[in-house]
Amino acid sequence: GESVGLHLPTLSVQEGDNSIINCAYSNSASDYFIWYKQESGKGPQFIIDIRSNMDKRQGQRVTVLLNKTVKHLSLQIAATQPGDSAVYFCAEIKGGSEKLVFGKGTKLTVNP
Amino acid sequence: DAGITQSPRHKVTETGTPVTLRCHQTENHRYMYWYRQDPGHGLRLIHYSYGVKDTDKGEVSDGYSVSRSKTEDFLLTLESATSSQTSVYFCAIMRADETQYFGPGTRLLVL
């Protein structure tokens, strides 16, 4: 089975609000995590990544937090916009492996 | 987009026919991957390649074969397509920093 999953399959937010998408992983040997965004009809698009030696990493309007104690990963999107509506996947790579393991995804809907 | 193209982008075929999907990259990356994406299953790895003529199986490899005769091309073949192989297929490459980038996908319908 998959070792990466998401707590909520759907998330609906108002435009301008902050969004938080969560992900749990079960393999403590995983040392690299990636968040992808997938819009309808398109391939997954890299958003941000984090390595296990970090707790937080920020990008443009996005922040990824990693809590290794509880094996939890989150993606925070600031000032969510309609263009952020998509399915978001977390993925992990186990140390020494070249294979990503994906969670099933969370669908984010941004309401105007 | 990491210079990844997939062809064809859409394909309709009949059960029992062979189908080959092509992934082409322009950046000379060593690792290439084939995934399928189905509702309720997310992205699942079919096969991957770590160099010319070097391939390995993923979690859902039954019914699929791959070939990589050139660095830039990674082919996925369904020897005898079945309706259960109706899916969206994505190719990906892995850059030196371990980040995977995906192609635009191929929608395959097996009737």
C-alpha cells in the first residue's frame, strides 16, 4: 500500500484566504518530499520541495512544513486565488530510491 | 516544462491491439518514468529507466513493457491492450536534484 496519504480529499476556501493542505507519511526513512499541483487536463506541476533536514521552506506564496516527529507534511498557500484551484499531491522519496510514492491528492476549490 | 513531450496525446484503440506511447525529453536526463493515473488511485509507477537499455518495474507493471534505446526516448508498450488499461499516462524525468517533472500526458481509451 501507499505510505503517503492526505487527510482530506477536498478543500474549499474563499478567494484571499490562506489554504492548508495536509499529508501524512509512514516511512521515517523518506528524506525528500515534493508537492505537486495538477490542473484539469494537465500533468502534475512541481510547486515546492523539502528535505528531511529542514522543517520549513518558503516559496512564492507557498510554504511547506515538515514535522518529522509525527510524520506530517503540509502545504500552505497564502492569499489563495482562483488560479490555485487544482488537485494537490504530496510525494516522497525514500532514501536510496529513485522512485516517488504519491498520495491520492486533495482537490482545492477557490470560491470567488 | 523540462522539455518533455508525449505522443500521441490521445488514443482510442480496441481490446487486443498493441499500443506504443512515446516519451521524448530534450535535456539528457538519465532517469525517466512512466505512470498511470486513475480516479481513486492517484499516480502509480509502471516502469522506469535509469539509463539506455536499463529499466525496472514499478508497482503496476503487468501488461506493460518498456524500451529505451536512446537517452531521449522512453517507450511504453501495451502488448495487447485491455479495457483496464484505459487511463491517463504520464511520463516524467528526474533531474539531478531528485525532482521529477512531468509531461502533458496521454489519454488512452481501450474499447
